[in-house]
Amino acid sequence: MLPLDFIENMRQQLGSSADELFRSLNGESPVSIRLNDKRDVLTFDADIDEVPWHVDGYYLSARPQFTLDPLFHAGCYYVQEAGSMFVEQALERYVSPQSVVLDLCAAPGGKSTLISQYLGDQGLLLANEIDRQRVFILSENIQKWGNGNTIVTHNSSEQYGSSCPNLFDCILVDAPCSGEGMFRKDHQAREQWNTRLVMQCAEKQREILMNIWDALKPGGVMIYSTCTFNLHENEYNVQWICDCLGAEILPLNPDPSWNIVEGKDGVGYHFYPHLTRSEGFYLCCLRKYEEDYTPFRIRAPKRPIAQNPNPDFLAQARSWLQHPDKWAIRFTERFATAYPAQYKELVDYLSTFLTCVSTGFGLAEERGKGIAPQHSLSMAKDINKDAFPNIALTAEQALSYLRTEALNLDAVPLGMLLLTYDSVPLGFAKNVGNRQNNLYPNEWRIRHL
């Protein structure tokens, strides 16, 4: 049962088509995925349709049990609501791949992995999440995606706004909202919804936007989005940004065949489930007014960045990368981390006052008198797979490995092994002679099938 106030609001907003929306919210949700360029091949038995506004987006005619697909765990694709893939249209039109971008409310990571893929090896993404539990899910998904151009942080919008003045070329604020667009797939969202919640969310969204505004360069682009329909959290808040913070709305001109609805008075774009194969989604792209400003200044780090005391370890770790010169490598305690060399000064400086959960990808760790690869290296696109013996697993063996069960591999060499499924790395194991140690991260393991 849809909330009565919601029904009344949507009748006022949509007129005669509101009943079509209500019927759609009681129907089945579409299933969509976005491919990673790790392996740009579809392997599903279900029928496939393209998501028209994203080149790597696809609809599946049925929802498979993704947990049973080792390629899902390897980060070969992300299960993402199709409407939110529209962020790509804003990026392609107004944001250079050579940008420094902030995804402020990033968990679980769908939009962050999309931005990461768009930036490739030219830009830098800071993916932030304020919720302590969700930030680790975000970090896991970023590591599985494998680009290495992303720093995952756990900070507030106030901390970013005050610490990073005029730093970002683009900021995405996918704001926490009342969740109207999720009514079809989340019945708890229906139960929690009320008009008071809408107004509370709208106020909270303005607070977040005000906090973060100083971190956006003048002339920079703000992408504002929600998974809700109402004017208060969408058009009215965008108009508030323009009037109170100083910005102009940027057109995206979607193809009319996509059935994306322009917002009230031309403010942003709505995805309505009765018109598009998506959940409810709203997005608006804005440009901060140009003005004279002091560029963000990179200062010397407040504390020294730890370095590897053993150059032999560094040389070995670099040999595990296809393009070692692309990466700066930092040793902290006994762990080595790789992150983009072209942004080394900036990342080193930001890491002194931001809470960084993961920086680029884990490369190696000291173990006894030797060095071993970290699991996130196996997920990294720049891994030198030839640096390790590659052991191909069957689907059954792969799922056993992903459950962190004991391994029983025949005729494999001693030492560190890179386990693969369908030529894609899944992680490492170590053959110590009488057994093979399963090194898949326990916190990532499959718990239920």
C-alpha cells in the first residue's frame, strides 16, 4: 500500500499519469548491470537489452543468483540500477577525464565505480562515506573494480568543505533522501515515508550542499541526485543552490526516446518507473559561478610518509605491476600501497587530514623475512599476472575458494599462486607442500549460497 500523502503529492505533480506510476511501483523491478572493462564480455543466459544512456549498461530479462557467479566477485560487473547510470551523461558532457572528483555520499559504490571507469588513468576520485559500516562495503567494491585511481575516505561534508577549499573539478552529491524511488524494491521505505521525513531530508540535503560547496572550484561542476520524486528534495533544492550558493543549471538534452522527463521549469531530469526501465531517480547538473579564487594549495605533509626500509622488497613489489612507473608506492608499517604517481603530492597531503580507508590498492605486505602480495593486487587491472603461476579453477573450485574453504589443487607449483576463473584473477593461494593455504579475505567470503 502506497502512503496516502505520497499518492496525493504525485497526483499534483504528474496529473493523469500518476496512476501509471502507482501501478509501476507495485510491479517487478528491472535487473541491470554495468560492465567493467576488466572483461568486456557478457556471460549470462538471460536475454540482454542495452541501457540506452550508458554504453556498458545492460538489462537482464531475469535476475540470476549473482552470488554463484565468480566473475561477480572478481569485479567484472556491478549490479546497478539503470537510472543512476545516467551520471555518465553528465560526466561526458561537462567533466574532463583529467579531473579531481569527489563522490561525497558514495556507498555502496555504484556511481563511484562508474566515475572511476570514466576517469581511467587520467583523473583521481575521492569516494567518501560517512557511515562507518558502509564505508568498508564501499572500499571492497572499489578494490574489486580494480582501477587504483580512487581514495576511499570516511569524513563528514563539513570536514571536506573546510579542509579542501577550491580543490574539486566535480562533486557528486547523491544525497540521502526519503527513498520514494525505492518503493518498488524496498517495502520498508514505504513504511517509513511521511511528509515530515521529506521535509527533514530536504533540509539535511541543503545542509550537506552548503557544507561541501567551498570544496568545489569556481567553474566546477556539481552533480546533484536523489532516488526520490518530490519537488522539495529535487527541483526546489536545486533552485536553492542556484539562488543561495551561486550556480547555473546545465542542460543534458537526453534523447527523447529514453522517456526521461524534464523537471519542473526545466530544473533537472526525472526517471519515472512507468516511463523508463529504472527505479525512481532524479539528477541535475550545475556549474558553480566563475569568480576569482585562491587555488587549492598542496603543502608539505604534516607528518612524514613512511617508506620501505628494504629496497629489495620495493623492487619485487614493482615487478608485480604491468606499469610500475604509473604508481607511487607507500610503505606504512609492513604494508605497501600503490596509488597514481601523477597525484602523489596531492594524495600524500590529503592523507594527513582525511581518514583514508583505502588508498589506491594494497600491493604487498612484509611476512617474516619475505614479502607477499595483498589480495587487492589480484583485483587490480595493472597486475602483472605473469609474475605468478596462474592456476585456472572450475566454477565449483572457484566458489569453494570464495567461501574460504580448504583447497585441493593437483600438481601445482610451490609458493604463491594466482587463482583465476575464466582467465580473470580471483585471488591468491599459497602452496606450502602438504596443503594450499586459501588467502581469500575472510571478510569478503561468501557466507550463504
